[in-house]
Amino acid sequence: MILILFIVILMVAGILAWMVARTSETLARWISLSALLVTFGLSVYVWKYQSSLEGQWIAQFILPWIPSFGISFSLALDGLSLLMLMLTFFLGIFSVLISWNEIKERVGFFHFNLLWVLAGITGVFLTMDLFLFYFFWEVMLIPMYFLIGIWGHENRRYAAFKFFIFTQASGLLMLLAILGLYFIHGGQTGIFTFDYFQLLDTDLSLDVARWLMLGFLAAFIVKLPVVPFHTWLPDAHSQAPTAGSLILAGLLLKTGAYGLIRFVVPLFPEASAEIAPWAMLLGVVGILYGASLAYAQTDLKRLVAYTSVSHMGFVILGVFAFNEIAMQGVVMQIITHGISTGALFVIAGTIYERIHMRDISAMSGLWKKAPFMGTVGLVFVLASLGLPGLGNFVAEFLTLIGTWPASHVLTILATIGIVLATAYSLRLMQKVFLEKTEESRSFTDFSLREKIIVIPMVVLIIWLGLFPQPVMNTVKKLIANQFNTEETIIIESDDDGVQ
């Protein structure tokens, strides 16, 4: 029942926060914070005892929903989904805290949407019924549309519409692929079901598998996002409130990465292997293109948004390398990027709250006025460029090691992306915190509430850089199952690149 509690607690708390906000906005905030603290505590409890269990799956729950159509309320938890849940609740806590003073209008409805988008993300990470998966995919889409469209900045409606159109259109393609898989499996076995575990055994020709895989792939690469389907992201990030940017960068993008690992590769192994060289090439293009555009930005939030495009390129590169070490790097990248980029958006939001601008050329000399903020900013800028000792370095290092056997050329090009990351990261630090300025603008350092947000993030990104093994141990059973089966696809290479 703990799997249901993860979702129900957030949904009920969202409704309750909306209702009580009419009498007390502060109480609505505390309800939201308490719900996320409880769910995070439950996820940590599960994480502590999961290592003693045998097999990949930690917990499962199945309840018939619409049995005549083969739809069930099927939830399951393994190491990957557990890490995703912990990240969701961890960043969810800070999304409530960072919006404590920022959101002053329609506070109840804001927290309703905030908790429901987190509930949708939680459902995506837990569900093992493909119809239910699509349901939760839509549940997390609509509240995010409202978060951007109502509480965003000057061009929020344009950004919200663009976000909705990109994600909804690609999601509909995934729905068509789900229905195709449903009817093909039913025609072969006489059992019409959306159950993930049964659909894994569907016998597909390569041509059919290609088309169905592309339907799933469309939804996931748009959400990740992969170049050239990334254009919604900078607009959404720059216009969203700080909590919205934190959830977008830290969590929503990760649902795309999760979908690649959980659905695309296991359901369509041969088609995935066939498209792997092109997918890896798109990943490298994203790494280099995102880094180049990040360096060219003057808007702080757009700059950080393009770093996400670059960093998420490592995810698709590692997934389609079909290598255990690369997959470990992908999981580490998902977590460390969520923390480091989420922290950069927190810093960008606190700066905007003080000076009401996002132009980095007008922010010079903030370190002298806010040394604590500058120190925290330096930690996460260094994490973003992949400094050894911080979590992002472990993620990118493992991904590159795992990718090398698949393609020497693409690995070298991806490594150049890390060099470019150094350029845009140091430019951000120089422009925002270090350049001298003649202005005497008043600027305050982090408040106690803001320190409570960033200090755990600093501790965690350092801990992951020094002691990444607990994370690797959590997903080792999943990765072992993927790479120790007859269906494992191995990409061989020669000196000229991918074969």
C-alpha cells in the first residue's frame, strides 16, 4: 500500500491546500510541505531496507480497474523508480520552500497544481500499466501548464502554450503506439492487456517494432529534450516561476530519460539497436549545440536552460550505448543534473526576486554583496562543468567510459562538450558574481529559508561526487537484468565509429 500512499498523499494534500487557502494561505503552504516531507521520509525508509531484498522489484501492487479492457491499477517499485521518487520528493520540498514568499496570488491553487504535477510524476515512475502510464503522463502536463501560464513572467502564456503543444502532440503519438502494442499483443495471445510485463513478451516484426518505438520515442525525446525538439524548454524555463523551473529541470525532463530506460529499450530491443547510432549522434549534437547556445545567452534562466539541453545529451548517448557502465552514468546524470541545475534555478530565482531582472550583464559584483550566495553558486557552477569531486563528474565520466566501446568518435565529440561546459559555466560565474561594478544597488544575501534549501543540495552533490556507490548499488539489479539476458543488444565498434 505504500506505493498508493506516495500518490494519494500528494493528491489529497493538493486538494486540502486549495481548500484551506481561503482562510489561511500559510496553512496551505505547511500542508504542502508536510505532505512532501512525509513522502520523502517514506521513500528513504524504503531505500534503507531495499538492499536486503532479492530480485529487481522491491514492491508491487495490482488492483483491477477496467478489467474488460485489460486496464489495472498496477504499480511497481525497483531501484530506478525508487531513486526517481526520492529525487521527486527531495526537490518537491524545496519547490514549496522557494515559493513561500514568491507566490502571493492564488496561493491555494498554486499548491494544488504543484502537488498534482508531483503526483503525476510519481505515477509515471511507479506505474506498470501502459494506459495508466499515459494517464499520469497527462496528469503532470496540465498542472505544469497552469504553473507557467498563471504564475510565470511577462511572456508566460506563449511559453505555456508552446510547452503544452510540444508535449501533448508527442504524448498523443505515444498513445497511438501504446494502442498498437495493445492490439498486436491481443491478436497474438487473445489477451488484451496494458500490463507492462505481459507486453514485454509481444512478438513484433522489425518493421512494426520500428513504428511503435518511434511513437514512444517521440514523447520521451521531446520531454528530455533532444535537439531539434528542444525549443519549448528555454521559453518554459525563462517564463516559469522558480518552483516551476526547479520541477521542469529537476523532474519533468527526467521522465523522458526514465521512459527510454524503462520502455523503449526493453520493449523494442532490436529496433533500439538499429536506431542507436542515430540516437547517439543526436545526443552528441545536443551536447555541443546546447553548450554553444548556453555560452551565447544573456538571460540567466535561458542560459541555465540550455545547459540542460547539453547535459541531457549525455543521457541519450549513454542509454543507446548499450553498456552497463554507461547506464550507471545515465542514472547518475539524471540525479546529479536534477540537483545541480535545480540549484542554479533556485539561485536565478532568488536573484530575480531581489532585482527583478535576468540579464547577466546587469548583475556584476554580486559576490561582494552576497558572499554566501556566491559560494553556493560557485559549487554548482563547478558541478555543471564536471569538476572531479562533485556528482556531475562521476556521471559524465562513467557515461564516456561506457560509450567508448560503442563509438570512439562520438565519445571524443561528447568530451569536447565538457570543455564547452567550462566556458559557459565560468562565464556565468564571472558575469553574475565576480565582475566589478560601479552601481550601489542594495542586494541581500540568502535568507535562513533559502539557506535551508541550498545547503542540503550542496551536501548531496558533494556526497554523490565522493561516494556514488550507494546510488549504483540501488540500480545494479535493474542494470544486471537488462544486460544479462538473451535479449541484450551489444553494439560493437571499430576505430571508425559505430557499427
